[in-house]
Amino acid sequence: MPFMALAQAPDPLSDKIAVLQATAMAHNGIIQLDSNSFDNMLSKPRNYSVVVLFTAMSPEFKCIPCKNFDPEFKLVASSWSKIPDRKRLFFGIVDFKDGQQVFQKFGMVSAPSLLYFPTGDSNQELPDFDRFDFNSR
């Protein structure tokens, strides 16, 4: 009977992916993140990749590049979420107002910035990532 116990054991990683997929599907492919949900989404081990837009959409920040890029990012995420056999890639947005700790963790001093977090399972303090900073282009 030990094999039955193994077959019925919950798989936290599969459960996490199911929650992420349901959240993304409910919000046109976008997962809204704050400091806590960001850390949870990127916790390891992780057998999926994440593209995160760091933005500052609140009116007090007057981030014109953020407002200009936001609809394009949402269009890509929405289109990706409609692909029937898509790979494990998720799209998230963390706004400065909701995720100041995340901005500090990654040394962000401007927005928008796009970070890609590939699949990974190392125990580094900061996950591996590639950054596309709009303000340096």
C-alpha cells in the first residue's frame, strides 16, 4: 500500500501552478502582485517562468512610459493566455504603490522595467533574472 500513499500525496508545485493558471485566466493573463504574492510566485523550486512588469501607474507618479507600455504588456499576456498548449510562462504586474519592498529588493529606481525570471530551483537570495529597463534604452 505505500504506492497508493505516494500516488495520493498532494503536489504543492502542481497546486501552485493550478492557482496561478486560474488567477491568470480570471484576469486576462495578468497576475496582479504585491510584495507577498511576488515572493510566493517566485519561491523555489519553480518549474515555470515569469515575466513581471514593474510599474508606477498611480497618478501621483505621473509615469507616462508606464501608461504607454501597460496596454501592450496586457495585450501580450492576454494573447499568451489564450494559446491552448502554452508552456509554463506567467505574466505579472507589480505596481510601486503595492510592492515597494520588491522594488527595493531589486534596486529599482525607475519604472517601467520588465524582468524575466526563468525556471529555477537554486537557493539564491535573489532569483535569476534578465532585466529590460526602458529608461536605459
